Amino acid sequence: MKADLYTKIVLTVIAVCLSYIVVRDLSLIDPAHAQGNRTMPVDIVAIAGNRLITTSNIEALEPALPVRVRR
């Protein structure tokens, strides 16, 4: 009786481990890959609806954007 219970437990543990080995390498979602070594230029035109560059203030641009820190 005890040997039968022991055998069932050991076989169940082996089955669970084998199932884990099979399932861990399955991928339900395809991995994302980069499309080459190119960089994409990004131009910030507006922040929160406020345009950064207009024809009237293009000469008065500062090198940094204003940042508000909230606590």
C-alpha cells in the first residue's frame, strides 16, 4: 500500500516537472524585434497643447524645456 502511494506521488512529480519543461518554452505572443540600426528623428512640436516653436519666437528659443515638479 505504501509503495503504491509513493510510486504515484513520484510519478506525479515527474509528470508535473516534464509538463513545466515543455510549457516554459512555448511563446503565445511573438517577440518584438528592432527593424535595423536606424534612428528615428523626433521633433517635439507641442506640449499639453502649447506650441513650442512658432515663427514669432524661433529666435528666442532656450535650449531647455520648462519642467514642473509636483510633490
